[in-house]
Amino acid sequence: MDVPPFSLETLDSTPSTMDAARGNVLEGRVTFDEEGMPSSWGVFAREQTAGRGQRGRTWYAARGESLCATYYIRHRFALPEEAGWISLMSGVVVAGCLSMQGSLQNVGLKWPNDILLNGRKAGGILVEMLRAPDGGWTALVGVGINMFVTEFPEELRGSATSLLLASANPASLPLPNQLGRAVAASLNDQAVSKDVSARSNWVRIWRTLDSGAGLRYETEWKGKNVVGTARGIDDDGALMLQLDDGSLIAVTSASSLREMASFAP
């Protein structure tokens, strides 16, 4: 299959790159060779009108202000039970691409999928697993990054930021499509790697970027609501939560996790 390196389908406007990518796979417009190589690396949109974040939240991205992309991964470990690893890998990849921009400092990650700059949310990652018509599983990796956003809704002004607002040299920032291609290249490099230490490397890098240690969360554990403090991730990428009774639990799903208002002392 003759594929231009890291080609991305570009849409002028779409409700959701995740929905567009899903349709491409299910309707056979994107195919995969025997090695899992896709005929297109993903979908990039200049404008997104009804994107989705964690827990189904809507994410609108005005034209030219954000990276809105969904990537296809089938290499090596794209199975439903591996979704957590794919999310972990993707966070490390996106944070790495941002860290390569010399004018951006304090790039961080917050479990499970937030991208932070100076402690404020600049974007996020959403992973969905999809079974294609050929029977193979495909990971759809949605990446949304606020790049040139200058104004946020009132409820987000204290917690959100953009590359433009956080940059020491805004003129040096890449355009959204340039960042989109860089993420595609790095995701592919990691996904095709046969390095047996890859996962431990992702965990090690994630820990150096962890901006969520010390945050307080409420979650459900063994049928009860419990409260605890984030203590990083374990060797399998799960969030370690130290409950108020001192016990330590591993949280593998964010669906029942609710961040509380303040840090632990």
C-alpha cells in the first residue's frame, strides 16, 4: 500500500472527528494492511462543532484555533483490554510533542486523559475501540488541543488555557495541521515499536509529567462511595488512590471518578 507519510484527511468543518473517523472505518473508506498500517493516519478538522470529551461532554473548537484530530491505531495491541495502555501512550506522545516546542513550559498530564500547561487544561485525549468490517479492532484516538484560543466560557476561565496563552514566544508555535502531523508520526512510531520495555518507558515518562498527584477524588469502591488522594500511577497505568483510612486502591476506570474542589494538605 503506497501511503504518503503521515497523511491526514483534512475536513473544513465537522461535528466530530471521532464520528468521521468511525464512519470511515465502518464503511471501508479506511483500510489496514497485514501489519496494521492504515491507508490514512486519521482525520483532521479546521473546525469542530460537536466534539466529545470525557463522559460525553461537548467540546466546540472554532476554526483554526485548535488541533482537532482522530487517529487510527491497529498495531500490536489495539484490543479492547488494551485501551488503557493506548490512552497512556497517547498522553505521553502528545505531551512530548508539546514539550518539543521550546516556548512551552510545565507541560503535564492528569489521569486519565488531560493535557496541562502550567497546571491548566489545554486539551485532552479520548480513546474508543471499534471493530472494523474485516473483524480487526481499531483504536480511535481523539486529540483536542486548545492552540490559539484567547477566550473561554466563564465557567472555564480559571481552569483552561491554550498554547498561545501559555507560550513565551507565540510566533514560534506550529499551526494546528503541523502539530497534527507531528502527533501522527509519534503515535505511529510508538505503536509499531517492538521494544519490550515500551510500556515501562511510557509509565516512567508519564510519572515525570504527572500533574495530578495530591488531587482529591471521590469514587465508587466495592459498592460504596469513598474519598482519596491521588498518589500517581501503578506499573499498569492505573491511578493509585490513597483512601482516607490509609488504604491504597487502583482505579482503572474514570467513569465513576469525581475530582473534588481542593488539594489534600
